[in-house]
Amino acid sequence: MKKTALLLLFAGLLLSGPIDAVGQTASWSGVDETVIEKFAEKAGRPAWKSFIDTDQGDLILFVFLLAGAVGGFAAGYWFRVLFPPRRKDV
């Protein structure tokens, strides 16, 4: 009974953490905005728009999905080369 109550309390604490932060945005800006952009503008190199915009949409997630699929296929294909079977000492 104590284990169940402790488990429910722990699960409740884990699930209530993200609920409290709903609607709150971070007021801190990143290193790119505060440091790098300031020094780049001082040097006469203002920020420019990238060729492939990954800030919007799921393009970056799709790229990671493809990389994971290719890596998983390669690891599965060469599984015995990566993890050779152990020799039995006779």
C-alpha cells in the first residue's frame, strides 16, 4: 500500500510540473541574440536569413527522422560487424 501511494504521489508530481508552466514564456534570450548578433553588427556583418528555414514547420524533425532511419538501417545491416559474437573458450 505504501509503495502504491508513493508511486502515485511521484507520478502526480511529475505530471503536475508541465501543467504549471503552461502559458509562461521564457523571458531570457539566447546566446545568439544577446552576444553573437551584437558583436556581428559591430563588425558590420548583420544577421541574414538562412537558405533553409528550419524555424517553422517540421523540417528539422524530418531530417532527424531520416538520419535516425539511415543510422538504424546501417547498424542493423552491419550488426555482426559492430557487435561480433563472443568466442566460447573450450
